[in-house]
Amino acid sequence: MTAETASATSLQTKQRPWWLLLVEGILVFLVSAVLLWAPAKAKLETYQLLVAFLGIYWLVRGIFDLVSIFIDKSAWGWKLFMGIIGIMAGGYILMYPIAAQLALPKIFVLVLGIWGLIEGTILLIMAFMGGGWGAGILGALGIIFGIILIGTYSDFGSGLAMIWAAAVTGLIAGVVLVVQAFRQKSAG
């Protein structure tokens, strides 16, 4: 098959290692649990913890995206882009936590929306390329969530409401990733 006749559905892809999905699922679940069950009157320390978790998550996720290029070279451009963006965003938050805390509520909504839209599209494409139902569910959730966030990021109070929605979606995504990791481990 030549490069000109290859289509998105005809390319063969390798799945990420099961342990990588497991670690990612646990991280997503933990960050989402903190976002969801933090007290309503959050203290400064709780907010700083959330910002640090977000920075660590984006940094680790960016590294995982870059590592996955060496495991599966399909869609390497998107993985490289998402990896670099994740590392830059996570690194910025960890290096400048006070600036990130001041700007984060509104920027968080916009960046999370863009990231969700791009990541959802990639996961949906990967699902059609043989990535499984987990990638398809996460891709659809990411696209829907991204569109909602991008459309409402400038509304007053959208940051707090969308943080709750992100936490609920993250809990679901974390569970799906953990289940998919164990299914992949038992299958291979």
C-alpha cells in the first residue's frame, strides 16, 4: 500500500503499553477526585495543590505523549505537538505557580477546551484505527467537552462550573483508562 492510497482506517497502529494506560488512568482519576471533592470554601493551600496537580499532570501527560511516539509512530505529529504543549503548560505552571493561580480559572477553561478537542479528535481517529472502544468513548467525551469549554470560557463563573464538569468527566475517563489497561493486559 502506497502513502497516497493509505487512509486513516487502513493504517495499523500499536496500542500503548497497558501500564502506561494504567498510570494515566490513575493520575486522571486522582486529579479529578481532588477537583470534585475539595471543600466548597477552598483554602489557599487546596487551590495551590490543585494547580500543582494540574502542572504535574500536564507535564507527565506530555512526556507520555512523546514516549508513545517511539512505541507507535502513527500520528506522530499530533503526539509530538500534544507532548510539547503538555510539557510547556505543565512546566510553566510548576515554574510560575503564583502567576498560574491568578490566571488559571479562565485560561484553564480555554486551554482545557482546546486540549480536549484536539485530544478527543486524536483518540477518535485512533479508535477507528483499531484502538478500541475505550479510545472511542474518551474521544467523543473529549470533543464534546472541548466544544462546551471553548464556547463558554468567557462567561462569568464558567471556570468554577467547568472545573466541576471536568472533574466528573475525568473520573469517568480515569475509570475507563484503568479498565482498558487491564483488558489490554489480559488480552496480550
